[in-house]
Amino acid sequence: MQVRGRVLSVASECVPLIKTGGLADVVGALPGALAKVGWDMRVLMPAYRALRARLDDLDEVWFEQNLFGGDARVMAGEIDGLQVMLLDAPHLYDREGGPYSGPGGDWFDNARRFAALSWVAARMARDGIDGWKPDILHAHDWQAGFASAYLYYGGSGGVASVLTIHNIAFQGWAPAQALVDLRLPPDQFYPGALEYYGGLSSLKAGLVCADRITTVSPNYAAELMRPEFGMGMEGVIAQRASVVSGILNGVDTGVWSPAVEPMPYSVKSLKGKAANRAAFCAEMGLDVPGPLAVLVSRLTDQKGIDLLETCIPDFIAGGGGLAVLGSGDALLEAAMRRLEARFPGRVSVRIGYDEAYSHRLFAAGDAVLVPSRFEPCGLTQMYGLAYGTVPLVSSVGGLADTVIHASPAALTAGVATGIVFHPVDATGFGLALRQLVQLYASKAQWAQVQKNAMKQPVGWEASAAAYAALYAEMLA
Ligand code: ADP
């Protein structure tokens, strides 16, 4: 296939190398999906300690003297089918812990660590690497926000930049005094440029400097211009409204498909789903006459997890059951454990991160709960669609874009794919759980909703086409 253009994708995490959230899924999936429509994308990310073992298989393509306190190099090559470039800067990334934090909490120098990633990205994009010169730099989230700024202020070398917001809650804050250390132009410290409430924000810098801005669902793009969702950035984004667009994420349907589960099933025959449910319930000691709801999530305020303790007792009384997989805030983990202790045989909770177990939950569950207060796109409701595990979601962000509520009209028209509730509080969620119990009891309607869900296209094709169209526009 003829190459339509080259894109340098810059991010802090990428499946299958390292993942803390949905960002990694997207960064890892885009190159393959875009290759199919003629775009050559390579991913630049830090060589964290856990990735250092991979460096031996890669070739050095870039050397950077004194990258914020030490020399660095970029090692490139193919890992697990992905063209990646790892920024090897031991003074910044060779540390015990996760990408953003160590045993003592967030790294004190995160602003520098990701400014460094952005600095190298901008320089490599400008000059090209080893005969490969990108047309576009695609920056993801606050960690790569400064890349657009470095291109904008330091000369773009003909490279256009796009910044994708995966979650506005993380903004890459730094004190104003860091401006020079972060290699930003001091005369740009004013509200219309780099200044952000008296300090700096790499996300804001990216939003101001990027040629285009995208976010991971159309609804989230609109929400971000409102104070309830913009988290302080609403003014900045509204000002750039003419270059903002929303492109829904997809999911990897090679990995997330009931056809590849140990007891496979399909939209034509859901028998396998019943078998998965029965096996799971037997193993976990669950006996659930009504719908078995599952929840796979970070346990944080964003995800509305606190609503469960209030609403689940009524759901259990209606015959429901719940299986939870997640980790996060200690208080929310404790709340989940209390639910399990209170409802033996109806609630099963596993605290931790476990990809294989999450597959089992989607294969076994009747419904997946996503009561988020905000949700840029959300992936688990899409797994739910693919698995006929009916999504019950709050009406925010990408959740509202991907699930069609089982209203009387939608049920009559035969188009409903789940339950969508609003407002995001215990009343809204509680009523939605009641509707779930009722819908599950009307077997014909339930089967219809399940099948509609499974027929929704949730793969990367539509997203890749949308990104390809955006890139083409940027080059035109
Ligand atoms: P976010 O990125 O805000 O955490 P998303 O729904 O976009 O939310 O993506 C979360 C991803 O992480 C999904 O792929 C989900 O299945 C996965 N995930 C979350 N918690 C767990 C867990 N405890 N075990 C396994 N996978 C998890």
C-alpha cells in the first residue's frame, strides 16, 4: 500500500510494553489500525526500568547530549510487531516503580521527565531520524503536551502537530519558576500562552500550540468546553473550538471477542455465554437468580465506585449479583470488600489488576456497570457491547456516545444496546439498576438488547479512518 504519510506518536505508555490505563491501549492499537489505511506511525516512549531489557534488541537512532541533566539516546526497532522508539535516559527513567510514581508517590521531577520526552520528540520530528521524517507529530496527554510547544516555539521543520486529550484530569502542572529549566520561552508566560493559573501546565501548553486537538469521543469534546468537565481548561479549549474534534477509541477485537474465549459464543448462539456464567458462578460460589453485573475498573472517584455501596443492596434484593475486579483508593477497596462480606453468594470482589480474570468477567457477566462521573471514552462498556454483557453506563463522555439507552422508544424500534442513566448520583444509578433487573426479566427484550450490543462495531476501523482523515486534512 502506498504510504500516505508518517506520524510520530509520542506517549508515556503503550500496550504491550507498559500500561496503567486506556491511554496505553489506544497508543498501542493506533499504529496497526493506521497501517491498514496507509499511515506509517511509530511510537516514541520512555525506556522505563521494566523496558530496559528490550534495549539490546534495538538500534540507536538518536543521541541527545544533556537531556535535562544527563545524556540520552533513542533506541528503535520492532517489538511485538510494533515500531517503537525507546528514549533511554537512565537519569530520568531507570527507577523502581511505575511510569509516574515510585514507592514514595509521584516522582518529584515528573515535569522534567516528560518535558524530556517531548523535547526529544520535537527535535527528532524536526530533523527526521535515520531517513524517516514524520509529517505529523501526534502527542498524547500532558506527558507529551510540551512536544507541540517545542515545535511551535523552536521551529516546526514542516511538521504539523496534534494533541489528543485522553483525560483532562491530568494536566502536568509545574511551578512558574520551572519555565527556563523546562526550556520554554520566558516571554510566553502570559494567560494567552503558557501561563496557567500562575504556574505551568504541559497540557495547556500543548492545547495552545498544537495545530489540532482531538479527544477520545465527540461528546467529551463538547463537555470539555464546559466548567463541569473542563477542570479549569474549559476556557483554553473553547478558545480553540475550531480545531477541536472527537474521535472515539476502538477496541482490539482480536483480543476482545467472545469468539476467542475458552467457551466461545457468538451473536447467533449465546449458549457459550450461559456456560461461562455457570462455570464462573460455580467457581466463585455465586448463586444469582437475576442479572450478574460485573465491574472492571480503577477504583477511584472518577469511576463513581462510591455509588455502589448505596445502590447495590437494592439490586441484590431484586435478585442481582455482582463481581468486581479493580484496585485503587483504599477506602473504595474497603467498601467493595464490605459489600462482599455483606452479601455472600451474591457479591464477589477481587482487588488487583488481572487481565485474564477481566476476560472471564466479561464472558460470564450479564451486564457491565460503568457509573463514571466523567469518562473521556471508556473501554469497558465497549468490551461489554462486544460480549453481549449489556452496558449500564452514566450519560457522560464516550459512554453516552457508545450506548443506546433502552428507552421505551428504543426498545420498540429494536435499537437499544444498554442502559444509560442521568444524573450520576445514587438515585440515577439506583433506578438504572432497577431497570436492569426488569429488562433482564423480560427475556425477549433482553435477548434483543444483547444481540444489538454484539452487533455494534467497536473495532478500530472507524477510528483509524477518522484519524487518517484528520491527518490528511492537516497535510492539505
Ligand atoms: P481508564 O483509562 O480511565 O482507567 P478505560 O475504560 O478507558 O478507563 O480503560 C481501562 C482499561 O483498563 C480497560 O482496558 C480495563 O479493562 C482495564 N482495567 C481496569 N482495571 C483493571 C483491573 N483491575 N484488571 C484488569 N484490567 C483492568
